[in-house]
Amino acid sequence: MGRALAFRARYVDVKPRLSFARLSRRQLIAASIAGWMGNGLAQQAGPPHDIARSKTAIPPLKSLARFPLGCCIARPYLREAAYETLLLQQFSQVTAEWEMKMNQVLGDDGTYRFEAPDALVDFARRAGLALHGHALIWFKHAPVGIARLDGGGAAFERAYDDHIAGLVGRYRGRLRGWDVINEPIQPDGEGLRVSLFSRNLGDEAHMARAFEVARQADPDAVLFLNDYDLEMKPEKRRAFLRLVERLLARGVPLGGLGTQSHLSLAMRPGAARQALADLAGFGLPIHVSELDISLGRHRLDGAELAGARAGQARILEEVLNAFHDLPPAQQYAITFWGLRDADSWWRKPPLNRAHDEPVLFDDGGGAKKLAETAAASLARAR
Ligand code: G3I
């Protein structure tokens, strides 16, 4: 069986078992009614978002998608039954929003805290959800536990390798893939990020090393290079593509490309389609890994808000349709970065955009018109 078919068989054709074992009969009935009523479970909980809320029922989006449809998760959210019910109803894959990152698992003394990632891995297994790991090496996170070894030569190398091998090895065979290197390119596309890791192990050498150690720890996981603004900044995309070429040329086991897709209304029409086409040129699986579409920094009302939401829907349609047009073997997943608007990083410090509506479900979990747009686009492409 060719590599592409093997990929499909392993990842795309998989029909995640939905385990309702955890849902009581009452919850199940409530979820089904609420889900098909198009009002999510928010009816009881959320404020009336009449303009944004879908007036028609939306079926479970994961049942319409021909590829894994994901959402980022974290334990604080999962404590809410309504959150879990909506998540399981709509999505077939999850990514840890922050609880698998180096600054969360590596203690100052160099010891590891796996309680949170273990809980998320166990939740995904029990719920029959596919799981994507995020993120092994990120220039932003250089916690004391490894920064204290800065300049330490072999000791630093050991700590770097142990972080990757420890985390990937611990969940070997239970995650579909990992974001191995997150955000390698400077914001303006002018070269590679500088970090504790690049200073100690080399600009590209630290990346190659991370992929090789991860490959050893889990031979089957799809190993991703992941970055943002690849749609909004063509010069950054070109720098990303050049890095991919160099890594592949040196035999790095780079297995997939992630475009975070934190989009805004400033995105030029066609930019997402162009970005996906360029990224797909290497023939590797593509992950739209952190999709959300911000309405912007200012609160809008009336016609301006309606216009912004229409622009947001157009961008979502472009992303979904362009992803559909990729060869099936390259459709790794589309992951939304937040289940409900209230869960979105755009709403939290430091951005604090209390008015923003970046994802498919409103603060109370009600399906917005944007969810209707997603359902229509996913259904059309089946
Ligand atoms: O750590 C506390 C936790 O103990 C507490 O229970 C929880 C309560 O909500 O809050 C946690 O705080 C912070 C969390 O956001 C919630 O606000 C975490 O410390 C903080 O690290 C976390 O920030 C995350 C950020 O990455 C840094 O890891 C954001 O949630 C997450 O959305 C953001 O995601 C990044 C991607 O990884 C990479 N691409 C950009 C994207 C947005 O910045």
C-alpha cells in the first residue's frame, strides 16, 4: 500500500469511535436535541446572540467532514459538562492548547509534570477522539528547567533530547502527530527565529535534531513544522517554504506542514487558497492547525458588525473549500483554535478582545451562523 494510501487508511478513513459511555441517557438526549436545534447547549447558559446565532439546525460537523475536524482543548474547559458534550458532538480530533508545552510540563528543577497531558491523552482515548501534540519546541518557551543549562554543551543537548524523547515516547502510538518545531520563521519572514535552542544547538541544526529525536521516540507520528501568518504574509510563507526545502534536502523526517491560520478580515481574498496550494507542493500532509478568524480589535455594531461577520464567513469558506481541494492524502486535519468564542485566546490577556467572535460557537455554545457556513461548505464538498 503506497504511503498516501497508508496515510489515508491510518488517519483519514478512521472513524473515531464515539464513546457515549460517559454520557448519561439524559445528557445524550439533551445533546442530540440541542445539537439539532442549532442552539447547542447554550440555550440554558448563554446570552441571546440572536444576530450571530444560527436559525437552522446544524448537524455534527465532524460527520460532514471527509477529514479529521479538530478543536483545541484544556482541562479547565473540560470541567464543564456542556463543553464536553458540544466538543464530542462536533469534533473528531483535539489538540492541547497549552498543557503539553515545555513551560507547562518542565519544572524549574528539570523534573517533569505529566498530570495534565496524561489527563488529556486519557480523555481523548476514552472519548474516541484523535489527538495531535502541540508543541515540542517553541522559541517563546524556554523555561528555567532547561534555560539553566544555557551554554552547558552536552548537558543542554541531553536536556533538549530528553524533553522531546520523554514527551513523544510517553504517548507513543497514542497521538496522530506532533508540532515538533513551532514558529521557526521571523514575523517579517526575514530569516529564522533566534532562541535558547538555536543559540545552543544551531539555527537549523536544533530543528533537525528535534525531528530526529521525535522520529526515534514515535516512528509513526506525523512530525510537523508549524507557523502562522503564512496566508497573510507571502514573504513569511516563502521563507517557511525555503526552510522546508532545506530540511527535506538534509533528510530531516519532516512529515507534515502546519499553517496555524489565525486569520483576520485583512486577509486578501484568495490568500488562504494560495497558501495551501504552495504548502501542498511538497506532497506532505497539511494541517490547518489553529483556525480562527478575528473580527478585529474594535467592537462593531449594526451594519458594520453584519459586514464583518459576512467577511469572516467568506474567509472560512475559502479555507474550507481550498482544504477540500487538496489531495485526500494531504488532508491531515482542520483544527479550530477554540470551541466557543469565550474560550478563544483572542478574548484573553494580553489581547483581551472581549467583543471578538473568532470561532464557530458563541459564548454559551450556541451554533452561530459561522457554524452554518462551515456545515454548508463541508456538506457541499462531500
Ligand atoms: O496555566 C493556567 C492554568 O493553571 C489555569 O487553570 C488556566 C485557567 O484558564 O489558565 C492557565 O493559564 C494560561 C492559559 O493560556 C489560559 O489563559 C496558560 O498559563 C497560558 O500559557 C495559556 O496561553 C496559551 C498560549 O498559547 C501560550 O501557551 C493560550 O491559551 C493558547 O491559545 C496559545 O496558543 C498559541 C499556540 O500555542 C501557537 N500559535 C499561537 C497561539 C496563540 O498565541
